[in-house]
Amino acid sequence: MKFVVSCNSLLSHLQTIGRVIASKNSISVLDCFLFDLNGEQLTITAADTETRMSTTIGVNNTDGSCVFAVPSKNLLDALKELPEQPITFSIDAESMEIFIYYENGKYNFIGSKGDEYPQPKPLKENAVSLQIGASVLLSGITRTLFATADDELRPVMNGLFLDITAEDITFVASDGHKLVRSKTLAAKGSDRSSFILPKKPANLLKAILSRESGDVTIGFDDSNAYVTMENFILVCRLIEGRYPNYGGVIPQGNPYKVTVDRLMLFNALKRVSVFSNPASSLVKLGISGSNILVSAQDVDFSTSAEETIPCVYDGESMNIGFKGTFLIEILNNIPSQEAVLELADPARAGLILPSENEEGEDLLMLLMPMMLND
């Protein structure tokens, strides 16, 4: 059985879905790409035990249909070394020996039968389906993914929570210290529903969606989700469990509001936090009048730094401590030129908001303070 395909096009698709393949697999066939040739359409799949991604590419000069598995490392390493040209695959259906012919030579290696490759579980009859723009889904994932946890004891915190209503969709992520809630009015469901998307498929979607256009269809039940894009289909197992009541931890009516140039505060924090204690990364914000004094120190090594930046503030003077690395991450993921810090007192959670939300979006970030010694 033979077919001809563009080398660069095939390599691009393989590299995209190849991110799914785990470095160590308990099932050896999962080290392979699954090729399913049907007429002039070649569907390629990569999977681990919980996530699966497929893509389709057009081929020429086919002489049959076949399903076979190709070792991913052999194929990727071989194609990376070839310039753009049409390449010919020839597969012996009995021995599973695979030949790749190119302009001046050939590669060959042994594949395996496609029927050994695990198949995805279909969605249940009670599955929910919704449509969301590729750019809207990308924005929701990008805004929140950095705030997910790595907590073996609370696996529900290790993914993105999508809270779907008939009016909007809210993306939520939290690690117990910081929380991000990104609500979009540009997409909605038919009824109230929700699911928790694991971090790995979320990262895969983040890498793909910037190159996608149009709507994405998400179908999910209580254990699996199918995400259908223009050029790819992602299937993943969802994180099962009940996500905490995120609305209950967001403080209402923090009385003190500080408006500051986001990039100015971001850069000051990056400079000053170099001199904080590496174990705590504690940075102190001294807010007084129209200035914020950003300071940090490491008593063990007698190092310290401070920097003053302007702000707009008319409340009482306040000193509040935050983990510098967390505050830098939050400011780096706020899209507006200015950020608004809504504070109550040094012991209560602070809210960091964009001064102006993008159209159809409501973004809120929460950060728990750290105790100050002085």
C-alpha cells in the first residue's frame, strides 16, 4: 500500500499532535502515531492513557486503505532532516515494514498493526454540547492556566474549571493562594453545566488555538470531553470531583483602590524581587499618597532593594506583603495598560483587575497576602 504526501505538511501535523505522547508509556503502542488511510484522507492520531489528538491531511497517489502504527521518534527524527518535497510511503501489510522514499534515498523501519491502538470512549447519551469561538476559548485558557495547582491531594485544583450558564462561560483556576476568574459573554451554553479540564489538554489547546479559526465544538459528559476544531480533534479524560465554590472566596467591596501603570509595577517587582528571600519571595508594597514603595530583603544575606513608583490612591497608608513571583505572574496576564488593586487590610485577599476589560470579558484575579514581620 502506498501514498504520497508533502514532507513539511506531514511534519507540521506530527509535531503538533506529538506533544500528546508521554515520555514513558505503559503501553508500547502509545509510543507510536496511528495512521488511518482512507482514500485520499490520512488521519493521524497521537495519544497517552488519558488524552488523544487527531488531525487529517490530504495525500495523493493512494492505492488502498490501511491502518498502521509508526514509531513516533523514528518518524519525527527522519522527517526533520528532509527539505520540503513529496515523499512516498510504502507499507507491507503483512510484515508491517514501512519504507519512506524521498528524492535521493529512502528510510525504512518496522511499524505495527493499527488494531492494537487504544480507541476513545464515546460520550454518554446525557452529554452536553456547546460552541465557542477559537479566539474566545484561547483567551479563557491563556488568562487562567497559570493559576492552576500541582496538588496530588486535591486533583480538582490541577485543572481549569469551566462554569457554563445560559448567559456566559466562566473560566476559573486556583492553587489556593491565587485565583483567576475570566468570564466571557461571547459564548454560552444551553443550560447550567460545568467540567474540569486537566492541565495537559489545556496546554495542548493553548498551543493549537492560535492557528485555528471559526467555532470550536465541545462535547462532554461526566468523565470525557471531545474538542472539535477546524483541523484537530482532542479527546481527554476530565478531572472528576466537585470544584470549590470560587465565588465564596472573592471579597466584595474592598474599600481601598490603587490604580497603577501595570508595566511599571511589573518591572519594579522583577527588579526588587531579586533581593527577596528565595524561600518566601516576599515583596512589601507600602502604599501612601500617590506612591507605592516596592521593597524586599533577605536578612540571611543582608541584601535588600526598594523602588518607588507613582500611583493613584486616596486612602489610608497601608503596608501589605505578597509573594513576588505570584504577583508578577498575575500582572503579566492582565491585558490592560493600567491595573487596579482593590484592598481591605494587610490580612485579607487583594483583588487585581484590569482598569478596562476587553469587550465581552470580565477578568478578576485574587491573591492572598503574606504576613509582614514589621
